Amino acid sequence: MQYEMLIKEIFKFQDDRIVFVGEVVGEEKFIKGSQCEILIDDQFFCRIHIEGEMLPCNSKSELRSISTLDKIDVSQIPYKSKLVLLRNLTISN
């Protein structure tokens, strides 16, 4: 399934894991590991591999989280001032 996540928050942990938190648009009930691209104001920023979602979608919250171990400079992602999307590139059945 195709989906996009509107990034609301980004966290970087000591193990270099980067977690993206946001609202998912699409019918994806559980996000699996896949290739994604990050777009800033509809401009390509980078391509990353995300890991599968650790917690299934909770109907009480619109926010979901996914993570990557790929090395990216999160300081270059202005999610608080610009439209930042994480778009799935893998189409699953």
C-alpha cells in the first residue's frame, strides 16, 4: 500500500536511531519496513530505509511513529517550519 507521513516531530537516540512521528495518509494499517523518500516542500531531500512499525496503529491517536538507522542529518530537516513528507516507495500487496 502507498502512504505518506506528514512529519510533526523527529527524535534521534544515542544508538543513532532516528524516529519520525506524524500523521499517516493512506490505508496502511501496519507500516512494514520499506524504502521511503523524504520531501521538503515537495522537493526531494533523501531516500531512507525505514524499519517496521513497532506499535500498531492506535485508533485513539492520529500520530504514529517509524524509525530508521540510516545516517541522515536531521538538523537539515525543517519540519517545524516547512511541509515535510515521508513517502513510501514500496508497493505491497
